[in-house]
Amino acid sequence: LALLARAADGSVRDGLSLLDQTIAQSDPGAAIGVDQVRDMLGLADRGVVFDLADALIAGDAAEAIAVAERMHAVGADPAVVLNDLLELAHWLTRLKIDPTAGGDALMPEAERARGAQMAEPLSVPVLARLWQALLKGVGELNQAPSPLLALEMLLVRVAYMANLPSPADLVRQLQEGGAAAAPRPPAAPSDAPPSRPRAVGAMPVGEMPVGEMPVGHMPVGDMPVRNRPVRGAAAVAPAAAAVSRDRAPPPPIEDIVDLPPAGPEEEEAAVVHPLPESFAALVGYLEKRKIEPLLTARLRSQVRPVAFAPGMVTVALVPGADREIVQSLRLLLERLYGNGWRVTLAESSDAATVAEQAEAAEAAEREAVLQHPLVQATLDAFPGASVGAIRSRAIEVDPDEAVMPPEDED
């Protein structure tokens, strides 16, 4: 019953339908077990989900893919597997923050103990990064032609990220590697006025001449990390400093922390998208701009628009459509037009989908063409002929040949 209630997601109608489906698929007089309900819903064994999470946290991509393939072989849906991983990451984060938050009362004691054991060595930044990586994969799974392949690539990326240091660790390593180990000696007095320091922000430390900027002319706390000398360089003699200049310089920090180029989402954020007047206009705009092609195809053929207004959309789904379309539509609208959009799901509607509207308009246009007198005369003159594709063409008028109305001679 807990599995059925979870799959119903708060809908009484869906819960009753799943319960009837479970009874119909069971043998008369036989008890209905958890494995039977799990197989019917395409869910994965919770213990296997823990094994998959262990492989991801350990950075073992091969084991993670092997576990995912075993789950898919027994009928687990890749989208459901990803959702289970998200729920597990959220639960582990709660356990890390508050160990007494153990989850709902229906959770077995074995899962509680294993979850507490998994959360103990992990830090909150690691769990938050795991959540963000898995959450980003939800959209990729919906857009991919093969959900299983998308899930496997996501697992490889998450497992690879497990071995990378966090941003806080990177900053700490850079600060510890660039800070001076000994206090700086005072600068030697000079009769000549100090020259204006040159900008050395992009110059590696080992290539900066000693005479360009005296060490004592800049406090240690004000010096950027990438311009600080190598550890112990402030305490060496001038002869040793000359030797250290002959050594190979360390790589510039720009090569270490260089940011990737802007992706499609950043470039798309700079575009001002016009707000459509209807759901059909929205789908047409998405098709014209080639935004989210797979989701656009689903919106065209699987969604019945009930109401459409700025910030508020109500839709119904055709039988068999995935309910995740509603969430994907809301995220897409917020990405294009900003936050504050609410997309609600109606139980049923007689409204036509965008594809059905286009088919009806095409049929009406074809009927109007067939009833045209010239077409009727052409079909009568050529028995057996039929009307093929109908294409609308705009009439182009040459301005030089256009007939102008006569001017008044008043």
C-alpha cells in the first residue's frame, strides 16, 4: 500500500486505478506481495538504489552502470531510478543535518541504519553537489531519445565528480600553496623614488623580475593569491632568489580555474522571448526557435490546453502521457519568461491538442479548396484527378506594374 500511495502522488483517482490494476493482475485468492507491486509500477528495489548510490559516492562509474543495467533488466524505469536517487540524496542530507530526522514511519529499520552509515562520512557540500548533479539530469532524461543511455551518461558524470575537490577545498589549496611560510623582511631603503608598480595580474609568479616590485612595498594581506611568491621565497638570500628564478615557473592560475564558455542556457538567457497569446502560439514559437524539440513535440501531441494566461497555465493530458510534462513545462516557462509561472493539471478536458487543431484547420482548408468552382471545374474536366498537397503562396506584386487609382482632377 505504501508503494501504491507513493505512485499515486496524492491523487485519489490514480490511487484507486492503481489498486484496481494490482488486483486485476494478481492471481485469484493469492496474496499480493511487494515484489509484484514493484514490478507492476516499474520501481527499483530500495536496496539496489542504496548500492547504486554507494557506487556513485565512491566514484566507481563501472559499478554504477552495472547496477543500473541490472535494475533496467528487471523492469525498472530509468526516470523512476533517477527519482529514487534524488529522494535518497535529500534524505541523506536531512540525516546529515539532523540525525534524528529518520524519515517516515513506513521505512524499514535496515534502510534507516544503512542511510545513517552512508551519511556519516559525507559532508553537506558533497551531498548538495550530488543533489544538483542528479537534478540537472532530470531534464536531460526527458530530452534524450533513450532514457537508459541518458541515465548511464549521468551516472558517469556524477561518479567522476565524486573524486573532484569541492570549490572550498580548491580555494583552501590555492591559499595554502601560495602563502609565504616566513615573515617578509623589511625592504632596503632606496634614494630613488619608488617606481609605479606594473600590473602583473596575468604574469606567472616565477617570471616576475625581483627588481620590478620590492617585497616590502605591498602588505601580505593585500597581495592577490596568484601574485604571492612561492612558499619560503621571502626568506631566501638574493643569490638563492636568482637560482629560484631559473627554475620552471608554476602554471598560471588561469589554467587551473578557467571558467568554461557560456553554454546554450546562458546564451538563451540573453534573448528576450515574446510572451505568446495562446498555448498554440507558444508551441509554434518553440518549434520555430528549436527550443527543447522533444518536449515541444510532446506539448504538441500530448497536452490539451484548458487555459492560458501570463503566469497561469492549465492543461490536461491525453491518456498514457507522462505527468512529468507538467513539471517540464513549468521549468521551461520560468527559464524563458522568468519565475512565477504556475502550471496546473486538470483531470480531463475536451480541448483539442495543438496537433489536432492543426489537423482540423488543414481539413477545413482542404474542404474549402475542394468546393472552389475552379477546382470543381478542373476535376470535372479531368476524370480521375485528385487534389494533392495544398500550399498557400503569397501573391507578389511588382510596384512598377501595380495599378494605381486615378487621381482626382479637381
